[in-house]
Amino acid sequence: MYPFIQALHVGNFNLILGSFIVLLGALLLLRRKPEFMQSKGQRYFALAYMILVDIQLILGIALYFTSPTVATALSDFGAAMGASRLRFFALEHPLTGLLTLSFAHLLYGTAKRNPENHKRILTFAVLSGVMLVLTARSLLSA
């Protein structure tokens, strides 16, 4: 079961990364069409992105409790903190995932509710940048 969940987790991450690239591309196209998160299609796409991030969290939780690497780390947590691979999968990767999930929800909520377009764009840009840094850090550490 573990390899199947892991494959889903990786595949869903690829969908999230592709969606994120499309969202950033939409941000870059704002020079042509300044309305952002105004159309129903844009809001649905952002909602679909947030749902993919939620599914990623559920898959990650399932992996956390079925992973042999995490089981090894949790059996002796003190020693696991000294081994970078065990520390990454037992502590750093889940925390990065939770932070990214939080920023995805903040991004969707504030971008949807903010009435001023320039503040909506600024919020989206800042939160997207933070999410990109977190994701890149997690990828480079793996």
C-alpha cells in the first residue's frame, strides 16, 4: 500500500506544481488584462489548486503513518534528528507541507475576498513567492 500512496503523492505534487506554474503565468499576464480573480473560471481554478493541496496533505498524512523511514525515525526520535534523511521525512517535510497548505488557503481566501484589485495581486504575488520558496526548499532537501 505504501508504494501506491507514495506514487499518488508524487503524481498529485506534479499536478500542484503544474497548476502553480499556470497561476504564476496568469499573474504575469496581468499587464494585458488587469482583472484578477474576478471571473468564475479564475476562481474555480484557484479553488481546484487549493483542493489539490488539501489532497496532498491527506496523502502525506497517510504516507507519514505507513512509511518505513518515518517509523524508523519515530522509534528513536533523538537519534533521527542527527540523521538528515530521517529528520527531513519525520519533521521538516511534514512541517513544510503544513506551511504550504496554510499559505494556499490564505492565498485563496485573501485573493477572493479582497475588493481592491492591486491588493489582491500583491497578496497573491507575496504568498505565491513564499509557497515557491517553501516548495523549492523541500525539493532541494529531498
